Amino acid sequence: MVDTSRSTRLLSVVMPCYRQERTVSENIIRTLQALSGLHRDYELIVVVDGKVDKTYRNAKKHASSNVKVVGYAKNKGKGYALRYGMVRSKGDVIAFIDGGKDLNPKGLRMLLAHFEWYNADIVVGSKWHRVSIVHYPLWRRIISIGYGLLVKLFFGLQIRDTQLGMKCYKRKVLEVVLPRLLVKKFAFDIELLAVANRLGFTRIYEAPVELDWDSIESSVSRNIIRSIWDTLWDTLAVYYRLNIVRFYDSGSKRKWEYDPDLDFRITTGELQK
């Protein structure tokens, strides 16, 4: 059953973190400052994707009634971390923001405003929105534009930016979609969007953000080539499962993945936590 203690006016924000012992405290503080201006209650769920350094210890210092810090021993990828946090949320609206310093968390307010204006199923933070403020290198722009065209061709999504680490969802969308997902790393975003769109959650809109690529930690830049390759490979796999074998469809006879740590009720698609 869905957790009956959840609030119909609660915003849950999931923040995945990995190897951010130096910046996690600042990220939590900035996010809380952004959320404090909202006219609704909120909870921040910090998910430490692998307790390989002091990120978990430093994040725990900020635990409170509306800041939950969770994690696990081994790194499993951004997609897994988001799912881990989402199933532990209680809000009727669930958002996420990457744990790095590149995105201004004040953008969450804009996403929520768009969410309410359009009665959206999903709102996607987009660096290509006409009023976004973006400091982004040319080579990254080229890659992003190319990937956006590929996504539009493969999945028919009418949005230009699927990978930015700030999004907002109706809880119902996640209850139906999350149990079907397989991707644990970088293509989690496109898998969730493509499957949601296929299942009828088509009210997907973009909202402006403030992005400063220069604020990203150097380790991200060093691993960017591998990340691009992994994202492309997973995207092709999502296309195959979506359009060739129709793995995600409700009529599929295949068993969707079950993980006891995520604790989904697979038969109904409901979030357990």
C-alpha cells in the first residue's frame, strides 16, 4: 500500500551524492535555503550513493525533521540512488536535484511553479529554455544538442533537454513507472521520461534553470567520455525494450526487476515506503 502518512501538500526533494565530502554540506544548505521560500512543506532526502569517503558522515550532520540522510556501502549509479530516495519519500510531488554545485537550487521554485501552472505530470529543468542562465562550454552544447535530436527521433519526446539533473514529478507517475525501470546510471532520466510518455503521462514541460558548468568538480569532467558512452549505450537499450520487445507495457508478461532495498510492490506499481 502507499504510505498513508504522506502529505498532499508535501514536496519531497531527492539529492543523490557521490564522492562529495567537500561540497555536500554546502549543497544541502543552499538547497534548504531555496526550499524555505516555498508555500508548502518539504522534505530533503540525501542519498549517498556509496559510502566510500566522508560524504555520508558530513551529510548526517544536517539530519533533522525534514532532512533525511540515507545511503549504502557500494556505488550503484545515479539512477539507482534516485529510485532509492524516491521510494522513501512521502510527498505528493517528488523532485530531484543533482548533488553537485553546477545547478542553482533556486530553480526548484521555478519547476514547482510550472508544475502547478500546467497541472503537469513531469517538469524538466532545461538549459535550452529561453530564460535559462547557462555557463556551458561549446563542446558540451554540441553533445547536448546531438543527444536531444537522437532522443526526439527515438522516443518522440517534445522536450529539448532530458539529462539535466533537476526534475519534478507527480507521485502517481512514479508509482506507475518506477517498478518497470532497469537503468541504474546516467540514462535513468530518459528511461523514466520515455516510459512515462508511453504509459500516457504526456503532460511533460520544460522550465528554466541557472547552470554553471565551471562549478562542477573536476572528477566529473575527467569521467565525461565514459559517461557519454554509457548514456548512449543505455539509451539504445531503452529504445529496444520500449519499441521492440515492449518490456515496459502493462501487458508485458516479463517480470520487472525487483530489488529488496527499493521495496516496490511490483503487482500494483505502488511505492512501498
